[in-house]
Amino acid sequence: MDSSWLRPAAAGLEILPARAFIDPLRPVDLAIITHAHADHARPGHKQVIATAQTLAIMAARLGPDFAETKTVLDYGESLMLGDLRLGMAPAGHILGSAQIIMDYNDTRIIAAGDYKRAADPTCQPFQPVPCDIFITEATFGLPVFRQPDPLAEIARLLALRARFQGRAILVAAYALGKAQRLIALLRQAGWDETIYLHGAMLGPCRIYQEFGVDLGDLQPVTTDRKSLPADQLAGQFVLAPPSALGSRWARRLPDPVSCMASGWMQVRARARQSGIECPLVISDHADWPDLLATLDEVRPRQVWVTHGREDALLHACKQRGLDARALRLIGYEEDSA
Amino acid sequence: MKSFSGLLEGLLYAPGRNSKLSWLQDWLAETPDPDRGWGLAALTGELTFAHVKAGLVRELAAAASDPELFALSYDFVGDLAETTALIWPEPAELAPPPRLAAIVEALQQANRQQAAELISGWLGSMDATQRWALLKLATGGLRVGVSGRLARLSVATAFDRDIAEIEEIWPLLEPPYRALFDWLEGRSDRPDARGRAVFRPLMLAHPLSEEAAEQLDMTRYQTEWKWDGARVELAAAEDGVRLFSRSGDDITAAFPEIVPPAGWQGTLDGELLAGQPDAVASFGRLQQRLNRKKAGRKLQADNPVFLRVYDLLIEGETDWREKPLSARRARLEQLAGSWLPDGRLDLSEVLAVATPQELDELRAACRSDQLIEGMMLKLKDSPYLAGRPKGHWWKWKRDPLRADLVIMYAQRGHGRRSSLYSDFTLGAWRDGADGPELVPVAKAYSGFSDQELRALDKFVRQNIVNRFGPVREVEKQLVAELAFDSVQRSSRHRSGVALRFPRFHAVRWDKPAEEADWLPTIEALIGD
Ligand SMILES: [Zn+2]
């Protein structure tokens, strides 16, 4: 096994034989992007290789000319960068999110990027691919993180609506990925009325719809600086980014019940500090049991942990006889958790 | 247990007092006895299990998880009960959880070993929220922002009663409060306080404005000094002698020397003062006593206190509260004859005031006396009414530039104080869209003693609800009396007023937050 050709560098994970970086933090000549969240998909690279969905979201976010060359590499396809074979597999994190599969010198390394195993109607499920070295995140790398069934959380949200009649149910969620997943889960739970959106949600939702994800009837709360009348929003679900909670915008809603969907909501002190009335434990990252289950399925000879709470994961790897090390990459935020 | 864990979580995240109140009311309406009473007792800290302490939870957690993983998790979560609840293995199958009452009654009878087995057994069939609620209940650290007062208010609102009716009989009740609910739901008579040394809610005054003072017919009022001490109530009955703070806390152990003459039974309203009746000492001296939970003989001798009696509520079998003040005062004057020798009780003097001019002269006189806070004007015809009824009692403060405000935010100080929360933002009440709300009116970081500062710091640490950079938002429950030089209008402040040179005058541990001042009271001081 040869792992010398992949190393953590200041700009991110560097693939030496391809002169490329995975999710680089600063502009580089060749960037391979796992998914379109802002901390992973930054502007200014000359060439970008990513899935079609990731490229589309990047174009919408950063402008159509965000890179000189854009190379589509879809799930199951591969291309050669010199002697290195590059492939993609679904990561289950958000639409278009991919694990980067690298084969070089008889060694297969997979950088999984952000990933999850829980059900998500808006993206392809994570596909376990056997490899020598598995590079994992550890956002929720502590045994206290055991996410409930997302549909059970949605059932709580629907119960909340029944309890607080006449109030708008304002759900704060990351605009890309989490919001669309919540909408799709609400649809799955039988909510087929219009869902109302903060302006920041419109663009990402449109892209999901263009890629064939059915989100049902959506409507912006504000058009041309005019808000919908309060009585129309009473008893309705309104989705907004977390920054909108408590804002002037939110005060236009009829007595909104503030909710937040995030894996961090599992820790009550943290949920309470965010000043919300109803926390929903719904995350786009693998929880503790899923991190361990994934390692069991992928069966790598070595585990590298990029960022998050790596100490506990390293400890658990050691207990399983897995060789593990922490890369301690910085610059990847956890807002989208 | 399922509905109790739902209540706890609802209260934990409830954004304000009204929202908490609505959760409590729903719980009282939907929950059968004795579960609702046990729940109420647990919320207000009246329910503790001697054998269930943090150590026991730690042992259970250690047995159920890897020690290193537990340590890392505890480090991150920061709360023992919550860490244990979250890390506990998920049950293969959820069993219907036991009723709250079954849990409480079993834990009350269990020794340490049995308690550990019981809890471990229950945890094994509960979901994470129920596990959290169970561990919080068992260790007695619910911390969901429900004061005793709020709990009693929720009972009053749920059953459409006056809070004073509930407050008065509360000391007679014991969890799970069956006698209370039996009365409220018409199955039995109201619990009777006769013969019991219990707290009766005090009668409070409204501030007197200049215009109102000129309108009063002084001959209809009894005028007294308003002493700068601590308002208390002394109760003596078959079951003993007790001293209560104005909010009803039992402070007997701190002032054991305050007793009525041997054999006398009844309830007196008065001001606790430092020194002797003929040589009253400063509020600072009293503060030293108020800071101590117990007083031995030496402290009693070095720093004596006495009770200056304002009013008579009960004597023997007779409830004097229904009678007019003039009758109560006449009876007090008869009684006072027997108090003189021991020096621990004396009677508040009635001042001769017949005209507004005479009132003015007295106000001028008390401006130069630091021991007097102002004056009280009490309608002679008034019965003794619990709470703050309108149109009966008025208070006029010598130094109008003081206000009782609620501590809302705290921040660490600088230099010597950088390890302590010493910079405070305080607020007054105003009418908000969702009922009364606090609005910040002043920042203050001086005027307290080192000892008070340490107590304030401890309060902040234990009551943080939110963090904004270096600023900590705290549970809105502690009142401080601020002194300040003047009040000005200010468009830069959300409250529309700015206090000049605000500083702490006293930390009012005894005063409930809902009795802090309202913004209009402070606005009325503008330009003074
Ligand atoms: Zn992400």
C-alpha cells in the first residue's frame, strides 16, 4: 500500500500525481469538488472536476464563469489524470455530493467528503466502496450523536403546527440541501399544501427541481419587497436560513414558532442557546452509529479523519483494530450540519 | 412519564413567561393526580431523592459506556444527565414508560442500591427524551426556568383563581398537592391555615406621583415612615414561630431572635432593621445579616436586628385582614405595650399629617435621613389585601432615583475582575405584544461589595440561557435595586430612556422579578 501520493497541504488534500486538490480552500489549477456547499466549493480555480449537479449549483452560486474549464464526472464514471484513475460515487450528503475515488500505484484511496446514511429523498444514497484508505469526516464523531428517524422528527413538526394554531411554523435550515430535504420529507409525511420560502431558498430549490427532485408547490414569502399577508401564512410552514431567525423579516410572519433543523439540536444546551422554540434533530452528516457502520462496510486498511470530533472516532477505530489518524484539516465549517 | 418529558422539553425551549405558563396550564389540565402534583413539585425543586446524586448517575453511565468515549462526550455536552441520556444504549424495543407517580414513589422508598437498579431498568426501555427527563427528575436539577411563583400562578390561571388564594394555602400543602386539586376541582373545602405559622401574602403599595399627592385627602390616610430595611412577616402559631421574606421564603434560621412575646400567636407585617429601636443602623449592616443563612449567638450580639411592626394580619383565631386599618392599628397599639422589654419588636410610628403642606415638610425632613427610604400613605378604611391592590396604599420614596430592575445580561469585567461577571445590563417591564416584556434600561458595574459580586457571578454562571460573543444572557429572575443621578430621554436606547451614573444599591435576592419596576415608572422620573 502506498499512501505517499496524497497529503494534507495548506490548500487542502493534495493529490501529487495529478497536481490536484480536493475541495481546496484557495484558488488552484485543478480542483476536485466533493459537493457544492460554500466551504467545499470555493471560487477562483482554473479547472474544476465535479458531478453535473455540483457544477450546476456552483454556476448558480458563483456565476457561470466560475472556472475556465468545467469537467463533468458523474457517479460510476472515471477519467485518467496521468496514471491516476479518478472516479465518483454518491455520498448521500446533498444533491450531487460525491465520494472521490482515487486509484494509483495499486492503492485505492476514497475521500468521502461530507456524507450521511440516513434516508434523503432528494439525493442518491451513499454507496459503500471498498478501499485501502477511507478518508472520513467526523462532524458528529461522538457516541451522544444518534439521530432519530427523520420522519419521526417531521411528525413532531406536524404536531407542533397542531399545538400552535394560527402561528406560522418557521423552520430554519441551511438553504442548500437541508431545506430541500425538509420539503421532501414533509411531502413524504403527507403535507401537500404550499410551502413558503425565504428568498435565499428559491435558487437552490429551483436547481433541485431542474434535476427532477419533486418539491411540490413552493411560494416565496416576499416578492418585489412585498410580503404575503400574515393570515395567509398562519398555520403554514415557512423555511428560512438560520440567519433569518429573529430578523426583521421573520417579524412579518404571524407570531412565528422558531424551529431549527440541525444535528447540533441533539445537545439541549446548544439548542437552547440558539433561542429556538422547537429543535429538530435532522442532519446531513453521518451520526456516530453510521460513521462506525460505514467503516465496517468499507473495510479500509487505514482511516484518515479530516475534521470534526476526531478523538472519539480514533479511539473507536483503535478498539476495532483499525489503523487511524487525524488530518485535522481546518476551514471546513459545520454550519450545514 | 411521556407527557412529563414533553412538558420539560416544552418548558426548556419556551421563549417567554407566557409560553411557559401555557405549557404548565395544559399539563395541569391534562394530567391526572397524583402525577400532576409530583410534576409541579419536581419543577419547583420541592422534590428531591436523598439517594440519587450525580455520583450515582456517573456510575450508571460508566457501566453502560466506554469510559474514554463517555469522558469525551461529557466534555462536549457539558451536562451529566444529558450525556448519560444520550449515550445510553437505545432499547431494542420501547416499553410504555412507567407513570411519573410510580417513578417518584418507588425512588422515595429506595435505598441507593435499589435506586440505581430502578433507574437503570427504566432507562433501558425509554427513548432519549424520556431518559433525559428521568435523570433530571431523579437528580433534582430540572432548570427549566419555573419558579415556585410561576408554578403557583399556573395553578391559579388553570383553575381561574386569584394567585393570592393559592399563595396563602401553599405552605400548608405537600407534594403531590392532592388537597389543593381536590379543593380546586370542588371535591373538598379549601385547606385551612388556621393554627399554622404560614406565610400570608403581603399588601404592597403603588408609587405616589406629585399630582396624586396633591389630590389626597390626608385626613383619610395613616402616614408612616418607609424604613430602609427588609420587609418581612412574622408568624407564630401552634406549630411554631417563623419569619418570612416578602416573597414567602422562610428566613427564620437567619433571624432566630425575632420572636413575639411568649404565648402570643398571630401574624405581623413589618420591616426588619439593623440596630436597636432607638438606634437604627444602616441598610449595609442589615445586608451583612441578610447574606447569612444562619445566625449564631455571636452574630446576633455583634450585629443585632429588630422588627418594626407595620400591621397586624392575624391574632389567635381572629383574621384581622378583613377589618379596616384603623381597627388593626388600634389593636397593635394595645399589643405594643407588651413588646417593650425585650427590644426585638417595636411599632412603626404614625406621623401627624393633615395637609399636603405638612406632607411636604416631612418629605423634606426625610431627605436628610439615610435610614428612611420615604413615606407610606395608607387609607385608614382599607382592609389588608394581598398583592398590590389599586387605591389603598401609596409609597413615596425619599430618593426617587432608584429603581428595581431585572438583571438581563452580564459580561466579564476588566483587570482584577476579569474572571468575574461584573458588568450587568438591567431591564424594566413594559407591555409587549405577548404580555409583559423586559427592556434594557441601564448598564451597571459598581456599588456592590466583593461578597455580593461573588454571589452575582455565581448567579450568572448558573443561569446562562444564551451567549452573544462575550455577553451572557441570564434567566430573568434576579432583581437589583439601582441608584442613579437622573433619567434622560434617549433615542439611542431601545427603552427610550438613559439613566445617568447607575450603580447597584442592593441586590434583591428576595424580590420576584415580576415585582420589578415598569418603564413608565422610570419615565416619570425624567427631568427630576
Ligand atoms: Zn457539506
